[in-house]
Amino acid sequence: MSQNVERESMEVDVLFVGAGPATLASALHLMNRIEAHNARVDREGGDPIEPPTVLVIEKGAAVGDHMLSGAVMNPKALAELVPNFADEGFPTEYICDNDMTYVFTKKRAFRLPANLPPFKKRGYHIVSLSNIAKWLAERCEAAGVEIYPGFAGDKLLTEGNRVVGVRTGDMGVDKNGSPKSTFQPGMDIYAKVTVLGEGVRGTLSKALISQFGLEGEQPQVYETGIKEIWKIKPEKHRPGRVIHGMIPHELIHHFGGMWLYDMQGDLISYGMVTALDAESPHNDPHLVSQKFKTHPWMRELLDGAELVRYGAKTIPIGGMYSMPKLYVDGAMLVGDSAGFCNGEKLAGIHMAMKSGMMAADTIVDGLVAKDFGTTTLGSYQERYRQSWAWKEHRKARNFHGSWAKGLPFFFLNEPVRMITGGRGLLDPVPFEAGHEATRRLAELPESKRERESFEFDGKLTFTKEHLVGFSGAQHETDQPSHLVVADTDLCRDVCAEEYGNPCESFCPAAVYEMVPDEEHPGKKKLFIHHENCVHCKTCDIADPYQVITWTPPEGGEGPDYTQM
Ligand code: SF4
């Protein structure tokens, strides 16, 4: 849209972008800290802190709609945030009391006699991340935080080297970019400090990291997690069970694994993670997930079961060395946007919450000092350095590198890594960004150049098109595609030949389709079904030419991950 439209603006003290575990924990901790400070001042004297205006904007239609995770949560950060959370109606489904690791061969399943250390989850809370977000949001609002769902952060507002706020996305623009009768220009929200917690590969976070040169020592790398909720037969339901599984190489051809746990109402959460730094351009997280359901063990579990929900999300697994610098003048990064995730344990919710709380402590310093420049906000980085989150991250710092260097190195390095507090034989173990690891078809053995074919049975295994219907994804069709492909000729003329159009494989929602190009007989052109998008961000990450940019569609659109 035109830059010249008249926009409303508003000013707040603290602006959070995204309503997830990191930002909501941050907003709540901020209000709690200020209340405690002012109560102390009442008793003991001193200067009170003027309660700030705090706003959270969220692109989903409601808080929790875009929250998806395999959620077996370490309660460590939550206990720091709300010590009596159990009495406060925290939405725990079950507490894990039976954690196991399985090794799956092509036909059989073996439970390891002792669970692997990264998968020890006993005492952890089995939750729905969507429900956690709702629970936190209620507490934030009760503490005086404003939450605006349906508002997507579209653009960073900067003055020189300082972030001064965020512009929200325009609404009511047609597919040609012209205003419709419902047109509403986005609003400029100015803030003393802006906290970006938009989840993985957030649009504004990506812009901030690039614009301010905040990249980590190593590139960030990602997995795509596919999650399905099934209603199983009551006699197969096992409350408190959490399974992590290693799956046969014939299935995944690369790094990844499965999880499974039980939720209330005879539901199970089944998920599969597939790393995106595979050599094969045909790497297809959805296909891996469907194929695994044909394993006899899964067939038996899902016999008589009914699919309830489907979704997908990327996970940042690079670890400590892949994290960007966490602050600039006027802004901080929290949660998945900053890579707060333990890739070895496949656990990020507790890390995200802790990052938000450390950012909140830093904002309190800023409110006292009346300064949100780099000197004040820099203490966020230092707080992280002194925290249990850093210690946990440090132990896992070479996990991904160890794997990415290949199996022989992995098996040699892992025992050393375990006894050297995460160091291993090399520190850091270098690795490439996922899209750089993807090989051209001509570089692969002939047997691996064709895309794999698979018959979906429509009962246990489903096409992407079918599964999108279980994600609740909704987008207005008459709007510019929020998937921006910088050069579609490249898809037709170069990518088809070099990589075989991997967008058709890696997207788990059948958004990208190469269709016959009438103007170029014998060739195919890209068609984008943007209305299918489940906001997983895989395309923005995995495209080998890096010409796909995921941008927020109109606020309020996207998947509906309630209960996920
Ligand atoms: Fe994920 Fe991109 Fe496909 Fe949307 S278009 S579902 S973000 S891969």
C-alpha cells in the first residue's frame, strides 16, 4: 500500500509483538515486579515506578490461535513467574510419570531399558501451548496489560539506530494492492521499548537481525515439526505417558524423530520433527510424518482412532552459537525469535518464558533509569549469561553441530560431549544454514533425484490438502499473497532444473504448486495457494535461493490451533 496514507498512531511505554509464552510471561513478570517494587516503597520509602502502559499485539484472531508445540513443559520458569501456578488453574493436562525412548526399526519397536537423558520428562507438565497462552493472557489483562489480537506487526519503525515502535499491517487491500471498501491503514505504535517475540523466523525479528547485524556466530538452523491430535480408543489411553522415538533411516533420510503423549479426552498428540538442513531438496516433513503412521506400532495405536487437528511449526535448533545479539537501542528479542530453545531436549517453552522474564527485569531497570538505550538493555544479555537458561544452552551447544557433521563424527563426539559439559572434540562444531546444505539434483546419486511417491490411504495417512482442513487455516483470497516470491521466473527456468522445485515438498500445507505454463509450453509456473498457509515459516527458511519471504497476512487470519 501507499506510504502516503494517513495513519493513526499511538504511544505506549512497552510494546510486545506476539502473544506467546515469552512475551506474555514478560508482560506479567514486568507488572509483578513493578507492583512488588511499589509495595516495598510504600513500606520502606524510596521512589515508586509509575505503572507503564503495556501493549501486546498478536496476529492471530485470538490469543493462542497461532500457538503450536509439542508441549511437555519443564515447569522451572513458570514456578519462578507464578509460584502457586497449580492453585491458579494452570491448564495442565497431565504430569508426566512415564517417560520412555523407543527405537523403531522398519517393522518393530524397542523400548530402551533406560530413558535417554535428553528425554527425561518425569514431573514435566503435559500442556496445550494454546491454553498456556490464554491462561497467561488472562493474568496479564488482570494486571493491567492491554492485548490487541488481530494486529500483525508489519514493519519496524526506526529513527537512526533506534527502534521506536512498530507499524501494524493494513487491512482490506485487494489482490492487486488496491484498497477495498473495508480498507483500514495499519497503525503506528510508538514505544519506549519494543520486545519482539513473534515466534520462529518472525518478520520483524528477521528484519531487526539483518538491519542491525545481530547474527550469531553460527547460522540458525531449524526443524519442521508436524503435529496431529487424534482421539484414540479409551483402552489405549495412558495418562502421563511421554514417548520420544528414533525412527528408521529408510523413513527420514536425515535428522529427526517422533514424540507422542496423551491429553485429556482420550486424545493423543503425535508429532514428527524433520531437520531442514537435509541434502535432498525433496525433504518433506509432512511425508515423513505420514509414512511413520504406517509403522505397525503406530497402526496398532491408531486403530479405531479419529484425526482431530493438524498443524506445523518450525523450531530453532542451532543453540547458543546461533543466537543473535539480543538487544539494540529500543528493542529486545525473546523466545523462539531469539533462538531460546534447547534443540537437544526438543524443549523451548521454559526457555522462552525465562527469556521474557529476563527482558522484563531489564525493562524495570529502564523504567527506573528512564533509559532504553543499549547500555540499559545490554544487561538483558548479561542476565542471560548468568541464568540457568545459559547453562542449559551451553550444555547443548554442540549437539546440532555434532549431528550435522555426519554419523561417524556424531558417535565419536557424543560420549566426549557428555563428559566435557557439552564441549566435545570441537567447540564450536561448524555447520551450514539449512538452505546451504541442500544439494542440487545433479549432485545427488541418480537413485535420489526423483521425488518419492506415496499412496495416502485417507484413513491413517492423508494428503497435505486434506490435512489443511484440520488446521483451521483461513485467509481472505482477495488480498496480496503474504508469501512473496521475489523472482517466479527463477522457479520455472532455474529451480525446476536445479532442485526440482523443493517448495512443493517442504511446505506441509500444499501452498506451492507448479502448474502448466501456457505462455511457456512444456514448462511449469508457480501458483501460490496462500489461503492454505499454516504459518510454519518453513518456506522462508528452506528455499535454496532465499527468494521466498513470509510476511504477515491480514491480522486475524491463519490457522486455529486452539487445544494444540
Ligand atoms: Fe509453511 Fe510457507 Fe507453507 Fe505457509 S507457505 S505453510 S509458512 S511452508
